[in-house]
Amino acid sequence: MNVSKVMSDLERKHPGENEYLQAVREVLESIEEVYNQHPEFEKAKIVERMVEPDRVITFRVTWVDDSGEIQTNIGYRVQFNSAIGPYKGGIRFHNAVNLSMLKFLGFEQTFKNALTTLPMGGAKGGSDFNPKGKSNAEIMRFCQAFMLELWQNIGPDTDVPAGDVGVGGREIGYMYGMYKKLAREYNTGVLTGKGMTWGGSLIRPEATGFGALYFTEHMLQKAGKDLKGKTIAISGFGNVAWGAATKATELGAKVIAISGPDGVIYNPEGMTQEKLDYMLELRASNRDIVAPFAEEFKDATFVAGKKAWSIKCDIALPCAFQNELNEADAKELLAGGTWCVAEVSNMGCTPEAIAAFQAAGILFAPGKAVNAGGVATSGLEMTQNAQHLSWSAEEVDKKLHYIMSQIHEACVCYGEQADGTINYVKGANIAGFMKVAQAMLEQGAI
Ligand code: 2IT
């Protein structure tokens, strides 16, 4: 394989799909060396097949807003790769959603799911619907209209969507209600991230953030460090940021920043239970602003228009959106003494930011390893649904912890360098790739 050749072919076929091309390039650059040691992969055209989604479903979603006006959005489901199991991945509602974004997310999901050790293929879906400022009734009508088109393409053994940015427990509930009515199937395993009274798994809401901190703990331990007393800056204040802030605090670190599209909250005293609870309230308000946190808690200050990366910290955890941490942010963090960055959002750092962290020799781990606890716990939710039972929070948390330690091990196995340090980007990409590639090889030319 020649990465430049594969990339120039892809750029010609999919012009302007920048996020997708960025995600593919990162993986191919990481695996090139290993791939070229396996002529059987080259012969089976594994890379050429793996970079294209199995199929893309797009549909129009029409719904009526509270003022009686008809609204139209676009809906998508990108079923990327089914080599190791049924399609699995979240649904994103955000005004910037387009095909490139969902293809990048579906591609990343394929390797992430392979890392979880569970049998799940990769997929992603969503819509350019913007939940900001929408009423509960509008959210419900939109979710119902979205499912009216999606339902025929999903199923507990076919494709199992979950939440992502803009889609939480409430939206999953509305979508499941409509699915059930249309499909006349009552198997709750068709979606994950469900409510606790109807098949949801304990710890799933916390899982992405908790898993990220378990991974970070392993990464620090391997480097002879720990979390106690360390300062952490987190971007975002959604479900993932909340889970990360909760576990970081529990493990003895101090979360000194959270942020939103409007600016950053500087929180020098760290989190308390009230502050963590308030993060959930802020998110539920649907206003997408973090400023009210500083009105509620007098020891915190709000700085408009600034990112979390403007706060001096030991550890940075991007928990919001792709490419939210760029080269200038990376340089600002490095100048402030940051020595560890764990991507919790999918592709949270730009390639230039990652290069800056790697050149500086600080600890850096990519989203597909760090945030895999979310989808891993979705996998555990599917297992519980299939067995018609539910596990205790302790049991799920224990399994999540074990899975994150396995993912860390896999990264070390494939990412250890001659000087003993770990290239986590390489490790995660190669580990995920090897599993999917082997499965594709064994299943023939399909
Ligand atoms: O990016 C992700 O891994 C998710 N949004 C969770 C996907 C899932 O199926 O739980």
C-alpha cells in the first residue's frame, strides 16, 4: 500500500469530504508499515475495501415545529463495516452534520469497536437537525419523523444505534417508541443508551467519561505517574464531559475548567457534587451555554470566547467535538506545562496538534481508544438485553474497567517504541485494524 496513492484516489472520489479524508489518512499512515509486511492483505485489497462504507442510507426528515411551520432536515445512517459483528454506533443531531462527518465517525467507530474486544461492526448516523432551543415536543416529533425512515434499516442483530452529540436518553426513548410502533418488534436491543426501566444498562450514561479516566489512569501508571492532585481542563459540559469530570474528581484530580460554545469556566477549586449535578442541569436546558455555571458558583469565573485550552493544566481532556483542539491550542497548552492529553471526543485534535504533542514527547492518546468505554458499555447493554436480565452497577463498572485495561494493553502491544515510550495513536490504529482486516480476509471478497 502506498498511502499517498490511496489518499489521492479517495480525494478524487470524495472531494471536499475533509473530516472523512482526515480520519482515513491518520489510520493509513499508522498502519502502512505493518500492512506492507502482510502481502495477503494487499492481495485481498483490504485497505481499498475498508475505507469505503458498506452502504450509506440518506433520507428526508419532515416534521412540524411548535408554530405549525413545516421543517425539513436530512437524515443519514452510514453502515461502515460489518466484518466483526452487526453495525453499531451513535446518532448525532447537530446543525453541522453532513455525510463527511458521519463517514469519518463511522470509519473511526469500526476500529474503536474492534478495540473494545466485543463483536460489533462500525456505523454512525444522524441529522443536521439543531436541538438548540427546541422544545421537548419538537424534539419528540423530530425523533419520531427520523425513525419513520430509519426503522427498516436497523435491528438488534443488524444495526444498533445509540446516542452521540445532541442525542441522549430522552431522544433514544422517543426513537424507540416509534421503532416499536412501526416494526412491531419489542426487542429493546435495537438501540442502546435506553432508560433504566426498559432495558437500559446502569453505568451507560457515565461510561464514556468513566472509561476515559480508567484509560488515562493506565496511561499515567505506565509512565510512572498518577492522577492525585493533578489539574485537569475539560472541554464541553455534556454527558461525556460530566462523566469524565465525575470520575476525575473521584480519583483525586482537580477539574479546573469546563467550556461551552460561549466560553470557558475557570474553576480553580475543582468540582463538588453540586457542581457536577449542575452540569447535567445546564445540558438539559438545551441552551448550549456554560456561562450560568459562574452565576451559580461564586468561586468560578466565566471568560467569554475562550477555550478550555487557555487554562494552565497538567492534563487536557477534549470532550466536545472533532478538531476542537488545533495547533495554536496545542502550543498554548505545551507552553503552560501540560504533559498529558487524552482525546475523549472523536478526533478531537487536529493532525497538527497531535504532531505538536508527539514532537514535545508528552503523553497523548487518541479518541478511538480513550472514549471506547461508551460503545463498550453499549455492547454490555446489548448482552444484558439478549439475556433478558440486568447487571448491577458494580458488575458493569468492573467489566468496563477490565475492557479499558485491555484496550490499553492492545495499544502498548502495537505502539511500544524502541525507547520504551508508547505511541498510542499507532498502537490503537494497528490493534483495531488487525482485527477487522483478519475478519475481512477470512470472509472472502464481498
Ligand atoms: O462515538 C461513540 O462511540 C458513541 N457515540 C457511542 C456509540 C454507541 O453505540 O454506544
